[in-house]
Amino acid sequence: MAKLIDGKSISKQIKDELAQRAGELAKAGCTVTLAVIQVGSDPASTVYVNNKKKGCEYIGIRSLSYELAQETGEEELLALIGELNGRGDVNGILVQLPLPGHIDEDRVIRAIDPTKDVDGFHPQNVGALCIGQPGFVSCTPAGIIQLLKRSGVSIAGKECVILGRSNIVGKPMALLMLRENATVTIAHSRTTDLKEVTKRADILIVAVGKPKMITREYVKEGAVVIDVGINRSETGKLCGDVDFEDVEGICSAITPVPGGVGPMTIAMLLHNCLESVNLQ
Ligand code: NDP
């Protein structure tokens, strides 16, 4: 039976550590502040934004909420970001993605001051990660490193296969696993003989956005399986990219969905908010 990697309890552990640090900063007269911008009222985004605000409240970070109408123009959004960049009392700026189609997401990400970019999406932070310099790291991959380390999974020297090459998960994940001295392979939709590639993995990290795509035929016996996916099954139930019931019998450890990677993303966002104080 595979060990369950419990993201809920590990994220609670991290948040409690962060609450202590936030308390120390407050005592030293620094109230860490995160500005959260949402454009429109996409229900999934609203859930994510509310969870982020709750996380801030839990550890003692002040959150400022900017709820803009769906039809807000790009220039208006950029002007708000410019204002928040200039405010000394704002440490982090988070723009909830996706943005409405009429707004250029890349332009918005580039407009955020890199020292306030707590999502770690700004090209300067991505570049810093690439060459091993300090900067913000994208929250989901950073959370996965914590999940592995705090579950006692050793990474150095292991074969790690990452399925998915998005800018927010797959690519930064690969760079972080490389930093931890894993031997890293990135697979994607054009990979030939995918099962042969994923079966090499001691640590398999799946971020494809395809419900239950990964069955036991993709997994080496004894592998550690990290499921990043958040999908709805045909019956409307939340499920990952990994067929949990099928794979848990063959792997040594696995993350559930929900309760695996998801809670770690918010914990690492809060971690980045506190880090911002050092970077600024
Ligand atoms: P993207 O859609 O941006 O990327 C998906 C990647 O999977 C692409 O690189 C794509 O390849 C690859 N892919 C798609 N289909 C296949 C296939 N059949 N075989 C092999 N590779 C395939 O997704 P994201 O990285 O943004 O997200 C992935 C999943 O993780 C989603 O379910 C998302 O909801 C979830 N997620 C969860 C988070 C959390 O906090 N837990 C945070 C962020 C995302 P190609 O590049 O060739 O098209």
C-alpha cells in the first residue's frame, strides 16, 4: 500500500511556521501586506482568491482586495499595478489568472515589480531561478519540493520525470528538481512512447490537466507519484491527472486530489509574501 503524502497537514505545518515569522516581523514593526487583484468574477478564481485571503488572515498577513469589473481595460489594470508597485506599504502583488481575453497577461505579469511578484511569474524571477540566483519561485513547484522533503523522499540522484511543460508548473518544476540534483526529463504531448519515458521515473510529477490519464501502465513499481492536476470528473467530482485507485497499489507514495499539491500552493504563496520583505 502506498504512503499517502498529506499536503493538508504539511501545508498546515508550514503555515504555522510562517505565522510565527509573521508575528516576529509584526513585533519589529513590519506588517506584511499582499495586494490581491481579481478582474471579473469567474467562480473558480473567486474560490482561489478567497482561499488566498483566508491564508493571509491565518498567518497574520494583511491583504488588500481589488475586485475589478470584467470589462476593466488593460491600461486601467496596469495603472493600478503601477500604483501598488510604488507603495512602500505593499510587499506583494498578486493578479489572479486567467485574465479576461481582452487583457494581455504577459504584459500584466511584466508590469509587476519583480521584488513584489509573489507568484514568481515575472521573467526576471524565472531567469533568476534558471541561473540559481535569489528570487521568487512559482508557488506550485516550490510546494512540491516541500512536500517531497517533508515526507522524507530523497531527491538527489533520482530519475525524475515531469509530465507537462507549462510556464507555471512543468518548466519551473524541472529547474527546481535539477537544483535538488535529480536527473530530470520533461515529457509533453509530443513525447513519443510516453509510457516508456514515465516508467523510468523514481519520482513522477504529473501536470497535464487530463482527468485520471495516468494509470499503472505509466508508473514504475515503487515510484513516488505527485499529482498536480485539478479536474472535474464526468460526475463532477474533483480528481487529479492520476488514476489514484489504479496507481496507489504499485507506487511507494502518492499525493491525493484534493488534499495533496493544492494546499501547498497557497502555503508557498504566503512563504513568498514573507520573503518579499527580505528582497525589498
Ligand atoms: P497546461 O495546459 O498549461 O499544460 C499542460 C501540459 O501537459 C502541456 O505541456 C502539454 O503538452 C501536456 N500534455 C497535455 N496533454 C498531454 C498528453 N496527452 N500527453 C502528454 N502531455 C500532455 O496546464 P498547467 O501546467 O497549467 O496545469 C496542469 C494541471 O495542473 C491542470 O489540471 C491544472 O488545473 C493543475 N494545476 C494545479 C495547481 C495546484 O495548485 N494544484 C496549480 C496549477 C495548475 P504541450 O506543451 O505539448 O501542449
